[in-house]
Amino acid sequence: MAKAANEAFGQIDILVNNAGITRDKTLKNMSFEQWDEVIRTNLYSIFNCTKAVLPFMLSRKYGRIVNISSFVALAGNIGQANYAATKAGMIGFTKSVALEVSRSGITVNVVAPGFTETDMLWEVPENIRQRILDRIPMGRFGTSQEIAKCVRYIVGEADYMTAQVISINGGVYI
């Protein structure tokens, strides 16, 4: 994928790692398979994609990597030990990779959204969504466009920012 993109466009400037799934269960009810599926999807994807594009960015001495985590990485959430572990792991991964590549003109940052209007949120039963909404000081869910604006700022304007976690969550985690 990375080789084909580099050949088609002549360079790779930006990588946004945005893969993520949930398999929510309290830890006592979580199966190994549910744990493993979330770990494999959410963490292996960030490793595989970053490792694939890094040689192209290093050769140009330029790149912007943004990893989409979650406020759950910082706050935790009932029934999401697997998800929280992966999203917190993304933060550690980001900081470590940033230390390795920042001198080569590559920035690596994290966006940690709160509850956002996506298919993942709409899978949550309405009564639980309402309880979640009641916890958000801004009184609404975020939009994917708002998250995209934050990513756009990081890749387009934040040249001196690396290894940072930007929370965009309506105040649900302060």
C-alpha cells in the first residue's frame, strides 16, 4: 500500500492512523478473542502502517503522522479495558516514535476524541447514548468534521508540535 501510494503520488507526506474497533465487555466477561481482536486491529494497524510509510518520510526528511486515539485512553471507561489499553498504547507508541524521528523532520502526534457521531457510537443503545450525552459539558457529541479540522491543523500548521496528545471531547474528560 505504502509503496503503491509513493509510486502513484511521488511522495507520502501524511499518515493518519484511524483504524479502531470495540468489543465492549467488562473484564470478567471478556473473552480472550474479544481482547485479542481489539488489540490486533487497534495496535497492529498503527505499527504496520507507520512502519510502511516511515522509510519514504525519512528519505524526504519530512512527514506528518497523526494517530487517532480516544479520551478513553486517559480516562478509562467501564467495559472497555481492551479498547482503553490499545488507545493508551497508541499514546506511548506516538511519543516513542516521535523521539526517534523528529530530528528527521517528521512529527508524530495524537488526537484523542471524545464521543463522536460515527457508526461506532450509533451502535450504542439509545438509552446509553443519552446517559453519555448527559456527561458531556457541551451537551452534544462531536462530529467527524470537527476531528478532521483538528487533524488538518496538526498536519498543516503545527510544524513545531510533536509527541503531543490533543483532546477534543466536549469536556467529557477535563
